[in-house]
Amino acid sequence: MDKNLSEEKAKVVLADTKPGIPDAIRKVFEPFGGGEKFLRSSRDVYIKVNAVGLEPNVYTDPEVLRQTILYFKKCGARSIYVIENCTQANFTRLVFKAIGYLKICKETGAIPVYLDETPAIPVFLEGVEEFIDISRFVFERLIEQRAENFYLSLPKLKTHSMSQVTLSIKNQFGLVHQNSRIADHNYRLHQKFADIYRVLRPDFALIEGLIATTHGHYPTRYNADKCVVPMDLLIGGPDPLATDVVASALMGFGLEDVRHLKLSSDTGIGQGDIARIDIIHKDLFDSRKKNLTCELLDDYPPDIHFLRGKERCCKEGCRCNTETCVEMIYRDHGGRGGFTILMGKGIDKEDVDKITGRVHIAGSCAIQDYGVALQTRLGKKNVTMSPGCNNLAMTVYGLCKNMRVNQLSLSGVGPIRSAVPFIMAKLNGSQANIVPLI
């Protein structure tokens, strides 16, 4: 059955949002018979947004979420769930409150589901041959009860320094509990995305493209003029792979450029060949196509010294994870330099022996090679470490300490506004991997 999907000609719709978001949503679903055609026996809708964090231009536009909820209510949906598990170093309840999703849910009657507050259940991934912990809520509603419920992926149109793009297939990484994202957040990351897609495939992908981002998925406010690209589009279709392929092409990436899309295409679960995709309103595609980049701006304090491994320094993990955070803390929070960052395997020992002062060691490869020696020589108080391949909480903690920034200031909402959501999240069993407070 899956192989046949790759042989069919898929259909992906582009809709202009300039005349209005409600009209654009309707135009995306219209060629497929309207949203009511996708409702299943329960008439329940599960919307997986991209609410990665609090920073502007990184999450699915709130008004697109609002109008999508209202559209499906008009289509006869019974209950609409808005689900997400945000990035590490944060917790979803706070993100929903700060960016306006919680208010939208209250006003529309949708039900917010903070997946970090749900129990975990292990699921085996064939490609990486490992178990991951996903939300039990997701497992029960969207895997065990798959035939009964409609699952909509609602990501944002973005490039990504670690995965080239972050669209509907990458969006499903938010179904995974945060501590289960740390392992394999390296050269195996794309395989992990493709494996998750084999386990669970959205019924429809609706990509919010009011803007796109270039130079990665976390554009700083300081560099927004260089990183935020107006697009005024929605892109959608019932084949998530085909929809991601078209959205990637809109940003200038082919199938071979985005490894998790190529891996997914190779499984036959969806159409990966853009020549076999019928793009509805192709004039919008042709007129708004860009050539964006996923490469970071490399905008760092000039007195930070980076030592990158020659054998392995995975862009998908310790490298771009760390460099993205450095850009953000430096430009948006006044972070300072004056220290050294080690990342990867195969760092020259002579360079390490020259280090004086403070050090942050990113990733288990560099920690294994030099962690104990640097702590012994420089003192433990001068060495911070981020174990694993992408332990974002410890990365933020270590960088904030070295860059002389109060980690609580990163949320932008203040400790008082954060306190109540934090307490509620903990009372509800949040498993979020947050930044250590002390």
C-alpha cells in the first residue's frame, strides 16, 4: 500500500493569504472536498502546531491557528485538540500562554494539550534501531485510535540549521518527550525523523507560510531583517511528504538537499518526486519562490574561541545547537564572550592545552576526550558541560553562565508571569527538560 503512494500523482495547494487567512484556509481544503471530508468517526481533530519556543517568528502564527480551529468547527468537528511539546529548556504550558495559544483555545473552545505533562510510552524506530519515548496521549489517540481521529500537522515555513528545513515531518519531533530527543540528535537525526514518519503519518499538512525564515529556525530579533522573509502563503495537502517537498522547493531546497525527506521518499510513504506533484496555483509558487539558506549568520562575540572537532562535529547536534544559542544570547540578551567552546571529536590537544579561563564543552564526544582534564587543570567552576548530542537545557545553562546572562531573562515574560505556569506544569507531571534554576 505504501509503495503505491509513491507512484500516485499527489496534489498540493498554495493559497494567497493577502485576501485573508480564512479564505486561504478554505481554498487549501476546497480541492479535496473541504475539511468535512477529512473528519472521521469521532469527529475529533488533533492539531499539531509548531510552538518550539517564545521568540518571535519561530512558532505557527496564532491567527492561522485560530482560523484553522474555526474552520473545522464550521465543518462539524466535535472536539479540537491543540497539541505540542515545545523545545527543551522550556515547558509547553508557558509557551502557550506567552504566545497567545492558550487565549485562542479559550476563545474558540479548543482544548490545549501540553504533551510534556503526559506520561511517556516507548516506541521502537526501525531505522535507528532504538526506542524513543512519545506521549501516551499521542500513542492512544493517534496510533491506537488512528482510524477514528483526524490528525492535522500545522507547522511553520522555516529553514533549520540542523535539519535544513522544519516542516510537517520534522514537526512530529514534538510528539517525542524532551529527554528522548537528546540521543541521536547528531548525524542520525534525519533517520529518526523518517522513522517517526513511518510510525505516524498526519492526515493533512497545512504549512503556515505568512513568513519564512532563512539562516535557521531561531532568527534573533536583532537580525530579523536578515532572517525573516515575507511569503503570504499557506501550503497544504493530504500527502505530508509531497507538501514538505513543495514547501522546501519554495525555499530553494530540492529533495536531495533535505535528507529526512529523501529517506521518507525512499520508503514510498508519499510522493517525493516534485515532477509527480500537481501544484495547484503554481503561479504563486513561481512568483514567490526563494533561494534561502539554512546556514547560520555566524554572528558571535568576537572573543569567543570555538574549537571544533575534525573527526566529528555534527551540525545536527552539538555544533549548530550551540552556535544558534550563542547567536541568540549574544544579540538578543547582551551576552558577552571571553571564553572557549569545545565541540565534537578530534579536537587538537595542543589547542586544548593552550586554553585558559572559562570553557563550555558541548556534547559527549568532547566531554569524553577533554572534560576531566580541563576540570582538573582549570577548576570545575570554570568548566560547564552539555552532555549528549543536544541537551539544550544544559547548553543554555552553560552558555548563560559563561556569557553573563541571567537564564530567567530568556523567557522575556519575567519570573512572576512564569511562576504560576511552572507550578501548574510541575503539579501536572511535566517531564520538560528545563534549564537548572540554580
